[in-house]
Amino acid sequence: MQNLRVQKRIVNSKRHTLGYIASGKRYTRGQLVRLARQGRVQSVIAAQGSQGWYVTVDQSTTHRSLTDLPIVVE
């Protein structure tokens, strides 16, 4: 399967991330974490913090941030 490419971030009215749009399909934060842990998301890695797993950009491939993505407010 081809790696997914994250295109947009889905946020609520307070700008908290609810999910992402990757390769034209909608994913929740949890789904994207799972896919990133499997290595199926381009330029994104999963990391474990004190609050649990989250996704972040792979700094070796890009210097941008996921917060730099265009947003969709829901």
C-alpha cells in the first residue's frame, strides 16, 4: 500500500485537533497514530508522551509542523 500524505488538519472551534485528512480521506487522531506506528504515513511519526500516543512530523524529512497545515473547522 502507498504511504498516506497528510493534507489538512480537522479542528474544533477552539482549534483543538480532532483528526486529519490524508490522501483525500478523513482519519481521527487515533487512526492516524495507528497508521503512523505502522509506517504508512509519509513524513509523520508516532511518539509516546505522558498523555499517550500522538503524531508529529519526522524532522529528518521536513522542517514544517502539522500545525502549519491548512485547517478545516468543525
